[in-house]
Amino acid sequence: MKILVLNSGSSSQKTALFEFGAGDLPDPALPIWERKLEWKGAEDRQSAAAEIIEELWGGSNAVIGSPSEISAVGHRVVHGGAKLTEPVVIDPSVKQSIADVSEIAPLHNQAALQGIDLVEKLLPGIPQVAVFDTAFHRTLPPHATVYPGPYEWFERGIRRFGFHGINHEYCAHRAARLLKLELSSLKIVTCHLGNGCSLAAIDGGRSVDTTMGFTPLEGLMMGTRSGSIDPGILTYLMRKGTSGDQLDSLLNHQSGLMGISGVSSDMRAVLKAADEENARAQLAFDIFTHRLKSGIAAMAASLGGMDVLIFTAGIGENSSQTRDAACAGLKFLGVSLNHDKNSSVDGDTDVSAADSKVKVLVIRAQEDWAIAQKCFALTSL
Ligand code: ADP
């Protein structure tokens, strides 16, 4: 059974094909084919994506004979809102629900809807499954869900959802397997540090706290997003004449590593500039790791302890300096790194010191594989 995964983001689209055979697959399994498209600006995204998908069965690099070999298509959908809390086979009412919440995550949900429409055209009749970044956090308790504004906000649907759930969940399961321990016995803090950054507190496999909220803007400092700031700044700026759209752009695109360093939203470029004694790049790194450290400790407090600390996604997997700076402040929680292992990570690696009370792991994000598995589970029955 071949499953195609479309992971449509605001700035890129990843497409991958996985093959499920009769026997057990390695977990994670590698895709038999994958492509990544980075969006540059005003290009025609649908036809660019169509061309890529058609390469699967047409042209010299074809990996399948015809589109009918694809059994199902899985889509990453960033925001499921309050209604969509499990992977689901897409029908017109599911599409409508995805469109309804796109007000809260416009860039991401619109991209997923375009991907769904494209597959309807290219592969008519093939079952499509939506897998939500919010779904894993459906177990957040009320005190981690409701904002301390007027209660009426909650009644109107303004509440915390949390994101990156597909990868937070995958990492928790992967950690239990790597450590040969029962997931149900573990208190895990996962740090998803990519362009977007969030933490999750996972107790026995269930998400009980996370740093992102109503939108993917809350919590940690990110590539171009501010993360949490004093909401008083927003009312101050609005009174001074900044519009809602301008605030949106400032907070989502002109803040974070980019906004502080003035160099780049890319951690590699920020670290390089900091090495060259660019003070603002150094400040950006210091704010990033300061907030990361406090966030990890807050997640540990929500769990009442921490057995495993996981670093994942672009920065989490590749930046030993970020892991080092975050963990240096967490000795009081029993976190201690093996510096040799931390500086030479290759694949999923235990980087904790032998005497560390907390196991510190680096785990590669495998969102597409996680989506394919959920899609397989729903459509192979
Ligand atoms: P996305 O959220 O778009 O999936 P990724 O998980 O690919 O993003 O993460 C992108 C981030 O990873 C970028 O900020 C980039 O700077 C960072 N990154 C990638 N490689 C390295 C590296 N070797 N050192 C530091 N940061 C890195």
C-alpha cells in the first residue's frame, strides 16, 4: 500500500511517498520518494505542486507506474480547532471545518486546503486523510487550556490549542522505544525548535502542557515570531496608530531571531554573526536560550518532574550550542550533558552524561512518516 503525504506549510511544501508492505516496517521508515518546494513569492503554487506530484508516475524519475498505485493521501493540517481532534478521512464537511478555523491560522490552513483540492483534481476518488498539529494537545487540562481573560473568551472559542503535536507525539513514542521503557511511565519534555518553536509536557504519553496557544505565536522566541510578550505592548502600539495587520506582520514576520539580530531568521547565520562579535546576533541567541530554559523548567513543573528531555527539528537536532546553553541552566533539575556526544550527534542520539538524572535525547523530526502511519491506520482497515 502506497501512501502519499503532503505537508503544506506557509513557506514550503514537502511531499513524500511511503510504502507499507505485509511485514513490519522499520520505525521510522524512509520514504521511497520525497521532494521539497520552497515558496519564493507570487508563483503559481498549485501548478508547481502539481508538476512535482506528476513526477511520481511521469518522466524519467518515475517511481510508480500509474497514479492508481497510490492508495491514500495524508495531509498535515496545522489547526483543527475545537472540533477536529483526531485524524479524519476528508469529506466536504471536514473541508468546511478546516476552512472555518483558517481565520486563526490563515497561512497554514489555506495551504492545506489548496493541497486537498489539488489531490482531488490529480487523483480523483482517492481517500484523503487530515492529520492535525493541534490534535495531540486535546488532552490539555482546563487550567492549561483557558486563558485568564474574561471567561466569555473561552465561550467564544478563544482558548489554548497548542501545535507541532504530530512531532511532539512521535518524539515521545520514539524516546520510549530508544530507552526501552514504557511510555506510560515517563514524564517527557519535548523541544521542537525549527522555524516555529514549541515545547510540550507529556505525562504517560498525554500532552498536559505546551507553549503555543490559540495561534502558533505564543510561547518561545522563534525564527521570525516573537513568542510571548507583554500584551500591553500591543495596546500601546495600537493607541499609537499601528493597525491590526501591521501588528500581525510585526509579530509574525519581523520579530524573533530576525527581529533582534537584524541578520537572519536562520539560527546558523545568527550563530555565525555572533561568532564574529555581532552584539545583536549574540543577544538574539541569548534571549532564545533564556526563554527556552525557562520554558523547559515550566514544563517540568507542570509534569511534577522530568525523566526525559528531547531536542528535535532544525535547531534542536543540529545546534549543539543551543542544547548546551539551555541545559547549562537546568542542572538543578538533574540535566547534565555529555559534551562529546552533544557535539557529534548523528541520527537519534542519547546526549546525556552518564550521571544525568534526566535522559537528554536528540530525535530527528519525522512528521511525514508520522502522518503516513496515521493515514495508513485509518484507510487500511
Ligand atoms: P521548519 O519549521 O520550517 O520545518 P526546520 O525544522 O527545518 O524548520 O528548522 C529550520 C531551522 O533549523 C532554521 O532556523 C535553521 O537555522 C535551523 N538549523 C538547521 N541546521 C542548523 C544547524 N546546523 N545549526 C543551527 N541551526 C540549524
